[in-house]
Amino acid sequence: MLKQRVITALVLVALLLPAIFAVHAEPLAGLTLVLIAAGAWEWGRLNGLAMRGALRVAAVCLTLCLFTWSAAWAYHVPPLLWPLTGAFWVLAGAWLLRHGVSGWPTVSRAMRLVGGVVALWLTWLAMYQAKVVGINFLLSLLFLVWMADIAAYFSGRTWGRRKLAVAISPGKSWEGVWGGMAGVLLMAFAWVWVDTQWAMDSPSLFTQLQLRGWPFMVLATVFLVAMSVVGDLVESLVKRSAGMKDSSQLLPGHGGVLDRVDALLPTLPLALMLVQSL
């Protein structure tokens, strides 16, 4: 298992790094388009569709992405898109976590499929737009989620006592959440300092948030970390409802695409919403 995880991780890094550091945003948009379409296929399977139905879900998601690509939305996003997306995630996330695993089947399958496809499409668009803004900005978004996950894992293993959501994800603890937030905040302060010392291609997310003052940057960063946890919990909730441990086995040793991007689903659009409001 460890060997598979390492090999898969190395392959993904080898593919993603050149796209992230490319001069233009289109190579990353094309690569992540494949991943998002795969995630949409997984979403269809998690919601009870057979292979053909799940492929149709992937095709719909792919069509949405290609339409917005051709319309250059990554360069000229409709003004209300990210605020509406942010409101959707906050409200839907709160409802889903409140009602738990048993509440998921009460939502009609059509609504579940549409919601998942739209969430994946908007995540792809947010990734694309973040790359358009700049490499430093994109990396700060990605590292926010990665640092939150890593810091939460180690702090949870070391100090974890109080369970966060036993029925959804028994391994997560409140101590892990606080540790993840602390780790990201330390990184945020360091990143703002680095931005002042070196000429970057773009301001990081944290530097842009800091333009409204340090308190706003701290609160916004904590909010984004909290929403990354919501994304993780929502995907775990859906998998438990479907009786599946992983969203698929497309990424050997890591599970499926949704298992890797779940925390990004709310975080990327919400980060762009916060920056757009500045």
C-alpha cells in the first residue's frame, strides 16, 4: 500500500508541477479537467448510478467546464458567481452536517447529482482562475488546504481526545481542527512576510486578505480552514451513506479523485469570493 501511495503521488506531482509553473493557465486547466471529469464519474457511482449513468454525469460536468473555458470565464467571472457559491457551501454544508449520514438519502438523487456536478465544475473554474491570477496566489490556496490537513493529522494523533463527528469520520478530533488552524495561521503570517521580501508574480491569498487588516486575514483564514474540514466531512458523509470506504480506486493507494480534492471543493471558490470582495 505504501509503495502504491508513493508511486501514485510521484506521478501526480510530475504531472501537476509543470502545469502549475507553466507561463499560461491552460495546461493546468486541461490537466485538472480530466481529474474533475473523473471526480464527476465517481460522484455518479457514489449516488447509485451504473457505469453508463456515471459516465453521463462526467460528460455533463465536462461540458460545463468546456463551455466556461470557451467563454473565458476564468478571465472574466460573472460578478455574483463566487458569492452565490460561497452562500451555497455554507448553507448546504451546515444542513448536511446537521442531518448527518441518515439525512443524505432524503435528498432527491437528481438534486444530489446536480449539486455535485456544479460543485466540481466551480472548483475546476476556481482552480483555473487562481492560476490566471498567478502562481504564488494559486500555491497559497493549495498549501492552505494541504497544511490544514497535515497539521490536523499530527495534532490529532498527538492530542486528539474529543471526537469531531463520530458518525461521519471517527478519526477526526477537535484538537486536530485547532491544530490545523494554528498551522495554517503560522504559514499565513510567514507567507505575508515572504511576499514583502521577494518579488512574486502575484500577491498570495494571505497578502490580499491582509490588505483589510490583520484581524480580517486571521478570521478569513480560520473560516477557510473550517470550510476545508466541511468539504472533507461532506465527502465522508456521502461515502458512508453509499457504504464505500473510498470514492473509487482510480488513484492506487490514495482512493479516488474525490478523496484527494474534497477539502478543495468549498475552499477554492470561497477564497476567490473573499478576494473578490476586497
